[in-house]
Amino acid sequence: MLIAAVASAIPLVLLLRGFAGRRYPSAVERIWLMRPFWYLQVALPVLGLSALAGVILGLPFGAPGAGGRWALALAGSILSAIALAGYVGSRWLVTKELVAEHPDVPASLDGLRIVQISDLHVGPHTPRRFLARVHKAVHEARPDLIAITGDQVDDYAPDVQHFTNAFGSLTAPLGVYAIAGNHDVCAGWPAVRVGMEAAGMQVLVNAAIPLVHGGARFWLAGTGDPAALGWSRDVAAECAPDIGCTLTNVPPGAFTIVLAHNPALWPALVKRGVALTLSGHTHYGQFSIPRLGWSLASPFLKHAMGSHREQQSLLYINPGTNYWGLPLRIGALPEVTVVTLRQSANSAIRSSP
């Protein structure tokens, strides 16, 4: 096991060199070097503790070695089953239909369809067949507006070319809009932004624009991402979140939809009376128990999954349309979200009948 631990650390050098901008890892390197690295980082502590527990339990029976081996085999079998189920889940794309009800929805916007995809983490290793399925699902949802709520690329700025190859042809009557996610910032936001804009997507960072549908005017805004605060002053100035700047041009009382990658920004948007916020970022930890409203992300974020309401403001957190790190999703399937606006006396997000 010690040899496995040492061997598993070798790809870390590749990872660090890539983050330092010295090289761009290929699909082969990411699948056959980086992916086993992540699997082993998760598995080795579990296997080690399981073997230790087996040894301890076997001591009273004079069979510590046998106890350790049986415990190791059991833990390995369970982890393998989880990995297999998680891989199947990571490819099990779903389209989720939601209705967002709000009293301020203009009559002409009743029935407007927003299709949201998020956290695609596209790179050369991402299966093109899966991306084609996502593209098809978005197209078949008949969107009036397409919202891509951050983490378009995996970990490197050149990944944006793979992203735009897959989704650059998406269209909607009101346009295709994208915002910055933490991975986009860390990968090199200026290059990522240029790549998306070159593909015809409109990027909103701390900005809002008016849109007209059916004769009704509303505002669509996009925030920056908190990850930018940990980088240089130039990066922070370009894409750190600034809610005041984001909404400065929005008239008081105007119906507003905000794209905010990190749901931690929602409380500030509630204070500004934003009707609907669409977020991502959490992936639901890629492991959740929906019936309990719990995910691996829940201990770290107040708003980690699903829909939320505060005052009249609504939030929906997309679980991610792909995965990051390990192709493993259990209880948090990759999702294309379709949000239909409806005028109602009260605000709520519910599943579409």
C-alpha cells in the first residue's frame, strides 16, 4: 500500500506543472494519469483504515492478519461498487422541468423558458458523445434563453476551445449567456472569456442587460465569482463579484434574473429584490440524498442544493451538467434544467407537472 501511495503521487507533479502554465495535459494524461490519481487519493485512506480496523478486530481471535485481509477485501469491493454506480450516474443525463412562480412576472413573460446548464468542466478528455447529448437536450427543450452558469472549462484555459466546439452552435431567440465560475477564473479568465465571446456567447460579469420578450422588458444580469478574490489585483478587478455594480443600471422594481455561479452570493441579491437567481458550483458534492435534502456539499454551504425562497426571491442551484475530478455521481445526476416563468400571487419553484 505504501508503494501505491508513492506511485499515486506522481501525477501530482503533472497537475502542478499544468496549473503553473508550463504544459497542457492531453486527454490521455487526464484519463490514465490524473483520474487514477484522484481515485487513489479517495481510496487509499479508506482502505488503510479498513485494514487497520480488521487487524484490531482480529486480535482477540489470534488472527490479525486474516482480519486485515478480509476487511481490505470488503472495503475494496464496496469502493469498486460505488465507483461503478457513480460512473453510471455521471453519464445519466436528465432534463428537469421546473416552474418559477413570482408575482412580478410580467404577463408577456408568462411561459418564458430558460434552459440552464452548469459546471460542464469540458476538456479534451470529456466524451464528445456525452456533450452531444447535452447539446441535443438543450435544443429539444425549446429555450427562449440559454444560461450557462459557470465552470465551462475543466482546469486550463485552452479547454475553452473544446467547450465552444461542443456548444458554440447553441442558439435561442433571446440569446446564449455565460458567466464566470471558479474554474474559469483559475484556468485563466481572460482567455476563457475571449473564447466564449468568439463563439457568439454573451458573457455577463458584474453586468446587466435589458431584454424584451412579448413586448415586456426584463433584466438579465451576471455576477463575478468569489474565487477571483484569491488571485491578483487585476483578476479581482475584472471578475470578483460586485453586486452593486452588477445591478447599478437595473431600474427599481424591474423584474430581474441573475446568473450567479456561487449560491453564496444569493443573500446579497435577496436584499436587492432580485426575483430569480440561477446558480451552480456545488455539484451537490456529486453525492446526495435528495429525500433528506442533504449532500456532501451541505456541511460547507448554507444553500447547497435544490430550490430556495427568501422573502419573494427565488434561488435554484443546478447540480452540474457534468462532473469534476472523478466521473462519479450518486443521487445528483447531471442535469439540464428548464425553468418556465409563471405569474402567480406567491413566489415558489416547483416541479413542472
